Amino acid sequence: MALDPTKHADWEIAEEAESRMKTVYQLAEELGLEKEELLPHGHYVAKIDFAKVTKRLAKRPDAKYIDVTAITPTPLGEGKSTSSMGLVQGLGKRKKNVTAAIRQPSGGPTMNIKGSAAGGGLSQCIPLTPFSLGLTGDINAIMNSHNLAMVALTSRMQHEFNYDDTEWAKRKQKRLNIDPNNVEMGWIIDFCAQSLRNIIIGIGGKMDGFMMNSKFGIAVSSEIMAILSVATDLKDMRERMGRIVVAYNKKGDPVTTADLEVDGAMTAWMVEALNPNLMQSLEGQPVLVHAGPFANIAIGQSSIIADKVGLKLGDYHVTESGFGADIGFEKFWNLKCRFSGLKPNAAVVVATIRALKCHGGAPIPVPGRPMPPEYSGENVGWVEKGCENLVHHIKNVKKAGINPVVCINAFYTDTDNEIGAVRRLAEAAGARVALSRHWEKGGDGALEFADAVVDACNEPNDFKFLYEMSTPIRTRIEMIAEQVYGADGVDYSAEALAKAKRIEGDPELSKLGTCMVKTHLSLSDNPSLKGVPEGWKLHIRDILTYGGAGFVVPVAGTISLMPGTASDPAYRRVDVDVNTGRVKGLF
């Protein structure tokens, strides 16, 4: 019997369920995997040899493809991972052959305020501890691969500076003449470390490196994480690795990892990471965990490889996009589906009464502090006002030609009148609506949700991209800002405008996709503006080039690629039972 989520923490629920979970060998047998296609990492976690699986099952029809997104969340999150697990469990209760793909959590939010995104209550991905603490080492491989590029860059700069032309000629290497004031990449670490956002490296003598300004980003913001998300096979990954722009030379030309002759070694770190990880829901459905880019500062999707494997192994495949439909879903729609060639059958927009109240006028919740008392009582007016944000996201999904399903991710404190208001307004906007109590009841609480998704999948849709790849970069940015976010236009900094013009004049760069960086806490670039802001313009302060991943990255507002750790981080409550070795306090 599962523990009561109203009385027990997520880690306690996960720990109890793990005493009854299937081994990876059982999961593999149920999925129809052959012995050599399973690469165990212990008894409860494994990798899947995706190349063998996709080759063997190439002629098998794809499953129904479902994306899970959400409304604009509060800083506490609105349960997309929980709802993804709930949907998988609900479909399982309906005897559907279902798989899921979710992202691997970063150590930053796991040890900070947001948690590991394993889900919650009775809808989780387990085993929780390996899921939350490094899993099979994919993020570690990304850090080593990325930082190796920085080692190659900085050592090359040091040696070129220290040797004159005669001495350098003896090395039989072309001078790259890297401009120390025009370095694109920084270092990465998988924690939220605001003190590393801006650093100086190479302090000391000439043997201590080249002294210059540098920076750290969080690991999931790495272009290599994006490459893991969009690569289709090892050959594709190897080619992408060589196109990563690390810096520019003194003429303004790009310097790539191939120029540094480090791209092969970088790929070597990533060979095993290319295989997706196999785990399970709290009720034993298979879950593929692979790649972990945030949607506000990166592409925000689990991998194309995981989706392609899941689509061959099940009849329904659920994938998750980060944060709201303005950023995570927009990138699923215009980047991931474009790169993969896959067409979704339905999309879920997760909403909570809590978030709708926030968008409707209630005080913004602050992580680590008690929930404001205004959230404890019924307030249908706030909910109705907040539904303007929900309706905006429904319209975004419908612009893609996909059938939207609104999941009311219910909590036991929500009232019938509040739930009724959401149902009425979402249905009026043209969405199916399902009340789901998966957090409290698991799959049994998600039957209405599962039925609504099955119905949506059975209807034809008219999937289409927002823009063509021939569309100029500034026009794309403006289309996303105006048609997806609701902005009145776009303002560019002088630096961003110069970069946009350079990209538009370059035949190769102009072919790249567009991956926006923007706060997830508002439709605008100002996280304090809730609901559906009006009378604002999107400010683009910079545009990065991710040549390997295959997109340019416009950076909006003041968002940073290195988040900060809060004053009451989760690591204060994580510990180990020294008698059993069990980790407690994760969520």
C-alpha cells in the first residue's frame, strides 16, 4: 500500500515504493527488448542501446506522440513532471502500452529550491536517489567534454601568446589569433553558483595560463547538453561537436572546436551518454530519462533519441517540455519536431489552481517561505482572472495545429467552484479539460486525464511550424515575441543588433534554428509581470551562436545562464542514514 502523500514527503513515498519496484530486467522483458539491447547499471537503472533498438524496430509503426507543457508557473513549479508520470500511470491503468521520456535533473535545482523534477506524491519516477544524484553519469560526461574545449582554448591562447612566429612554426600548427575579448564559451559546473558568473582566470605568471575575463554557466546550459538533446545518432553528434564556436579571432571569424582539434576527444567523452536511461514510474511503467536542458536558458527537451526509442516500444509515448508553452513547448514545436521529423498527436497544458490564483492577483509565492495565507481560501475571481494566462497557452498550442488537453493538476485544497471555473473557461477556449488527482491517488486519480489524451490522439490535427527556416532571424524573433509571448515588438541592444545583422548576412548561420532565452516566470521578459502582460516589448540584449546544436540563441531580459543558490537551499535537508546508506530529504 502506497503512503499517503498528504502525510509523507516525496522521498519517503519513493523509498517505500522502491521496495516493490521492478528490476530493469523485468522492464526490458515487458518492453520486448533483447538481451544485448539492455546495458544495466545495477538492478534498477539501465541504459538502452538505442542504435540496436531503432534498427531492429525500424519498420514498427510509431506510437501516439504526446507532449506535456504548462501555463506560466510560479517559482514553485506546477507539476509537469508529476503530471507526466500521472498520465503514464493513468494510461497504464487503462491497459495501454505506454512509455515516457523526461529530462535528467540538474544538481543545481536538486540542491537548491526546485527539487529534482522526479514528480511528486504518488506520481514519481523512481528510484529517486540515482535519478537525483547523477544517474549514469551523462551530465558528468557533458561537463568533461565541455570543459575540455575550454582547456583546449585557454592553453592554445597561452602558448600562442608565449611563442613568437619562428618558435610557433616549429609546432606545425596554424596560429588561430584568438581575440581574448571575444570568447563565446565559458566553463560549466552542475550547481547554481552565482559567484562564478564572472571570473578572471590565468592569474600568476606566464606558466599559469592566459589571464582574461571568463565565466561559468550551469551544466545544462552547455551547448553539448543541447547537442545531446537534438542529436539523432553518433555520426550526427560527432559532426555537431566540430561546429561548436568557442571564440572569434581578431578578424572576427569564428574559432571552432574543430579548429582547436579537440572535437574528437570531446565526442569520446559522450559515446555512452548517447544511450538513454531506463527507469520506471511509481506504478512500474517504463520511463526513459535522457538529456536535461532547462527551457528558460536552453532548448528544454528530453532527447530526440529517447523519443524515437519510446515511440517504437509503446503504443503511447509521453514526452515533456520545460516550463510553459511560451518557451518549452515553443521549442518542442519549432526546434525539436523540426530536427526529429516527428509529428505530435496531442499536447497537454498543465494548470494548477495555485498558479492561476497567482496570475489572477494573489501574492507571488516565494520558495522556502510559507505559502501566503491568500492561497488557503476559495477565490474564484482570482482563478477566473488567472485563466487569461491559461487561455493564452491554449492558443499557442492551437497555433501549432495540435489538439490541446488541459490537465487541472488538482490538490486536495482546491474547491469545486475553482475547478469548475477553470473547466468552463478552458473548454470555451477550445481545449479538452481533465481533472486529475494523480499527486494524491496515482494512476487511479488520472483516469479522466488519460481518457482525454486518448481522445485527443484519435483526432486528426494540422501540425505546422510557426516559421520557415528561410525566415530572417530578426523576423523569427519578432514572430515568437508577438505571436507566442504577446509582445508589441522587439528592442535590440546595439550588440545584439550587430550580431543579428551578421547572422543574416552569413549563408550558413542564417540556416540555424532559433532558441530563445527568456524568464519562465512571465510571458514577458520581466518575471514580475503575471497573467497576460500588455504594452511591452521584448528586449534582446545578446545573441549567441550554437553552431553544433544548430541554432542561434537570442537572450532576452536579464536572465543568466548561471542561476543562483537561494538562502534556504534544499541541500540543508539532504542527508544519509549511515547504517543503511539510504539518502533522505530529496524531493
